[in-house]
Amino acid sequence: MNDQFRAKLAIYGQWTYRAAWGLEITAALIGLATGIALGYQAFASSETATTTDLTLASAPFFMVALAELTKIPVATLMFSVKWRWKPILAVFLVLIAGITFETVFMGLERAVTLRQLRVETLHALEAELLCRGEDLRAVARDSLAELQARFQSARDQLSELGPTIFDR
């Protein structure tokens, strides 16, 4: 029974190991795609950006993508090294996890900032349109008052002329 249990654990361990690699590769690919997208966005929106600027904007994401791929080998190494190396490797793993956390946090913060900018832009546009609407209403009121005054003036002139065919 003990051997069967160990065999099952070994199979589960292999699947867990594969899934962990799948997650790390996915995280690395997302990091690479983010680096490329942000670098291209910065490059496209700037008239003075060079290829070096594109590379420098993308480089941190490429480094994080490579750091992602070191987690599993370092964690695996922890099982085979002597005890004096384990704390050093544990600190290294915590630092790599911190890099990942900071990168994800920065991405979420950027998304929130972009949404806030969009909302602020829409609020500014709304305020501008409301102001224009008020201006148009004022112009319309002034034009209406002017038209009414002209109409009344024309009526007064007609009444001075005496009865016309329009009075019947």
C-alpha cells in the first residue's frame, strides 16, 4: 500500500511540476507580450523615439520574463542542496516573487490610471459640451428676443400705415 501511495504521489508530482512550468511559461510570455506592447505603444506615440528607446522601454519586462523562468529550477534546487544554502535560495525565491508581484501591481496600476484618464477626459468633454449648450441657449434667447423685437417693430410700422389687406 505504501508503494502504491508513493507511485501516485510521484505521478501527481509530475503533473504538478508540468502545470507549474506551464504557468511560469505563460507568465513569461505575458511579460514578453506586455514588454513588446508597451514598448511599441511608447515608440508609436512619440515622434522622437528611436529603436534604443523601444529597447529600453521593453527591457524590464524581458528581464522579469526571464526571472519568471528561474523560479522552478531554484525551488527544485532547494531540495538537493545542503541546509546552509536553503535560506539563501529561499531569499532568492522571495525576491523573484517580489519582482513578479511588483510587475503585476505596476500593470494593474497602469490600467487603473488609464481608466482614470479616460473618465477624466469624458468628464472634461461633458463639461465642455454643457458649457457650449449654455452658450447656445443664451445665443438662442438673444436671437429670439431680437426677432421678437423686430417683429413687434414691423407690426408697429404696419399699424401706423393704417388698415391693410392683412387685417381682414
